[in-house]
Amino acid sequence: MRAIKYTQVLNRFQSTKVFNEFMKLRTSTLLVILLIICMLIFCNTKIKIDDSVRLVRYKGQHIGTEFERFYMNVSPDKLMDPLIHKHHFQTFLNTGKECKAKHKFILVLIYSASYKFDGRQVIRNTFGSISNFANRDIEYVFVLGQTNNDTLQDQIEKENVRYKDMIQGNFIDSYKNLTFKRVFSLFWVNKYCKDAIFVIKIDDDIIINIPFLINYLNDKESKKITNVLECFTMFKIEPYREPRSKWYTSVSDYPFPTFPPYCAGPSSIMSINVIRQMYKATSIVPFFWLEDVYGSGFLPWVLNIKVVQPNCYIKDMHQSVNKKPCHLFYINNLKNVSDSYEMWKTLETGYTFKQNHSCKCW
């Protein structure tokens, strides 16, 4: 009897164990099935999201096209700014020369704050002193905004009477207004210097290697390369979301995770037809306060103009003093005036000894 009962109990135990295992397996299977279903739903949603944001091949990288939502089907009230979209600019100061010479080879636009008298003088004493090189004419124009300081304005006007190399637009000169300065520059070039061949935009902490740049652009002209937008290129840059940042960009201002490719602010090279196209495009692109992103990222993207970064484009000035000058531009990161003068001596010496010809950049 005990043996029978033991066997029965054992059988019942085993049956119960099997049943429990079966239930565990069934539960696990159901969980796996549910997990798969969730993953399929998630993947399907993700695919739909990704499908709405195309990926394009750009300079060997996959770039998202989400920026296109920023300007496509934009509401009319976003395109009503009298300066950015309507181009109601006034030129309070002008050079007086109006860049009338036909086929000016290079027009250099130097973005300068109204109070930076010394910085402008450094440029006039260095590369800005060269108005013709290898039979190529070069025009230099300092681009300023307005100031509410009457004393400062009076000094600016006297400076322009002396040098006749400044223009001043009808917007307050400030960091947040640099996009106005950018569009004002496009306006001025199209009105007063539309026969230039190349336009160089620089900040006032840049030294240009004029001999190197002339050779470089001569080569482009000889090859009939006309759609030129070149600079130090920024890829897949994310907006700064930290409110304390100088470059803070709120989600309401720009809701997307990355900017389109754009030129870093200090310098860029443009052909005149690119200038004309970008000027027209400003009327359909909503305002964005980061000037480099707007002027050399948004506008070229709308126009399908690729931004190119040449070899040997830009180098830190302080590290390059007394070295063979093999870059187009040098930036004074330390803001040291003596570095600018020393660098210019290096550039002049480099040209004297034909060092540029031994540079292997393109």
C-alpha cells in the first residue's frame, strides 16, 4: 500500500512539476511573442519617422534632412522681417567708391564691431595694404552696424572719411544681430559690387595669405569653377540647449537635433553667383540668429550648394609665426596684435622666397 501510495504521490508530484514547467514555458513564450510584437510596432514607427527624414550623402557622410521642415511650408508671418526678407536696408555709411571697377577679382568683406578701431587698423597695415597683386585687383570693405553712442558714431564717420573703406547698415551692431550683418553684406554686394568675381568674408581676427589666395583662385578661374562656397566646414553640429551658453538655441527657435553642414564663422570663400543666389534665398528662409548657421548653412542647403573645405585652409596664427606659410587663412585665437604683425612678416617673407610654390595643398 505504501509503495502504491508513494508511486501515486510521486506521479502526482511529477505531473504537477511538469504542469508548472509547462505553465512557465507558456508564460515565457507569451512574453517573447509580446516582446516581438512590441519590437515590430516600434520598428515600424521608427521606419515611418526615418522615412519622413531623408538621409543624403554629403561629402562622404550621411546627413539628415530634417532642417527642410524649418523653411518648407513656412507660415507667411515668418517671412515678414523688413530687413532679412524684404531687404529694406539703408546704407548709413558707404565707401564712396562703390566698387565700380569692372571684374574686381576679390572683394574682401571684413565683419568688424563698431568700436574695434585698432583691429581695423591692423588689417589696413597688413594684408589690407595690398590692393593689387599679380595684376589682380582686391577691394577691402569693413562691414558695421549702427551704434547708439553718438561719440562713437562720430569717430566712425571720421575714420571712413579718411579711409573710405567702411559700410554701415541700419541695424544695431551686436552679436545677436550678425545675421542682419550677413544679409546686409549680400544686399550691398548685389547693389554696389556685383561685378566682383570672388567674395571673401572674414572676421577681423583673420590674416589672409594674399599670394597664396590669388594663386588658389586663379586656378579656379582657369578651370571655370564658378559655384564656389569654401570654408572650414562643420558637420552634424547639435544646437546648444544650455541656457547659460553664449550660443543657446531654444527648441522653439530650432527644434531639430542637428544643423545642416555650415561654415565656421571666421572666414569663407564665395563666387559672385553664389552671393547672388544666397541673397535671393534670404526672402524664403525664416530668420535664425546664428549668422554662420543661417548664412552658410541654411541658405546653401536651400539652394543645393555644397560647402567644400579645401586642404590647407586655416591655421592658428600663434602656432604658425615663422613657419612656412602654406595656408590660405590664419586666425588670431589669442587676439594678440603682435602675432598679426609677425604673421604678416612671415607671409611676406614666404612670398619673397617663393615658399608658397613648394606647398602641396591641392
